[in-house]
Amino acid sequence: MSAVVWCNGEFREGPLAIAPGDRGLTHGLGVFETLLAVDGEVRALELHLERMRHGAGVLGLDTAWVDEEGLGPAIVGLLERCGLGVGRARVRISLSAGSGELRALAPGADALLWISASRVADPPESMKLVTASFPRNEASPLAGIKAFAYAENLLALDEARRAGADEALFYNTRGELCEATTSNVFLFNGEKVLTPPLSSGCLPGTMRRRVLEFCRSSGIPVEEVTLTKVDLAQASHAFITSAIRGVVPVAEIDGRLLEPRCPEVLVRLRTL
């Protein structure tokens, strides 16, 4: 079957044509969102689109297409056309700047918003982390944005792969715990659920937000607080969160094994 995508209001089969001068392609001027769909139902769509509109605004991109009313039915139709109406699927929404002057952020007339979908495996039972060899720059204008410029994350992921781990863990330039390459990070010290604040430079993850809201509404002590290597060393448990994997316990960090017994708090969070 030919690949099917939804692009600028219509379904298309075959390769997607992108202008050679598209600044998303040549300079990373674009934003994207990766969503989970289960049995044809997309999870947390409005949270993703809210974050996408913010990132697009920072980069000067047109957000006219980025609304749930238009994209919701488009995603459902795409999943059906791709034979992904049953089971778990990864949905990616991409917004590229199109052609234009490099000194201006105005979107080009050939700007594209497209949606693709593919099958995705069940989340792992646990993951291993290693600390990245370079920090996350919390002062970067791209901090907290899911921008096309993703090479830094891929370099860290490759480091993790070569070290026999699943994800790399970032500290920022101040030595504060920030996030993992494709997920947010939480610690549990036996009393509270802790996670770095957005001021650390971490992405405002949609699952991160759902975990925080669930804890607060369920009476689970939770705090967004500056964390360091000392806090990580003292934590009895850690877990990472992402839209696709959900909540996944961390089994090992830099070769140090964490407590294998899953606490009740984490059992509850894994149902999200």
C-alpha cells in the first residue's frame, strides 16, 4: 500500500513533495507533535495543539490550520486509510515554514502542515538511562519547543544506544536536572513525586502535564522543583513520561540500579 498523508487539507498518496527551499527542510524552521492513538482514538489532542500553537508562534509560523476541529477528523480519516484504526499508532503533525527570506520568520506561500501515522509497539516495562555528555541550554529560544531542529536529541540518543541504554538524561548549564531526550523525568523519594520546573529548559510534555494534574486531583503529593544529581542519587524511584510510552519506570541510571519494587503511586500513574 502506498503511504498516505494528510497535507494542507487533503489526503495524498505517495511521497510528499517539499520545496527545496523550504526552511523547515534546510534550516529546521518548523514544529511538530507526536501523539498516541489507540483503536482510532487520539489521546490529549488539544494539549498537543496548544503546545504546537505556542511553538509555532515563537517561530513566526501560521497557526491557522492548528485547531482541533479541523485536525481531529483529519487524523481519524488518516488512521482509517492507513489501516491503523485498531491497536496503537504514532501520529505526527508537522508544520514547516516554507520558502522565504532567512532574515524574516514570515511563513512562505508554500508552507506545509501534514500528518503521518504509523504502527507503534507497546511501551517497555522499564528503561535504562545514561547522562548525556553535554548539557541542555535552558536559555535557548528553542527550549521547551518541539522544533524540527532535533539533531541534538538524536546525538544524545545515539550516545545512549552505544552505552547500552534506552534514553539519555540531560542536565542544564546550571547543573540542574532537566529532562530525557524524548521524555520528561520524575523522581519519587518515598513521600513526594518530584519533577523539574519548566524553567529548567525541559519540554512542557503533555503526559507530564497529565501526571501533575492527576497527582493534584488525587491527593498525591507532587512538586515542580529544582533537582540536582544529589536528589537523583537519593531518589528511591524514577520514571519518565511521554505521549507515546506513557509512564515508564526507570530501572537503571548510569549503571546504578534503582529500587525494583514498583510503589503504589507509580502503579496508579501507569494507568494514565
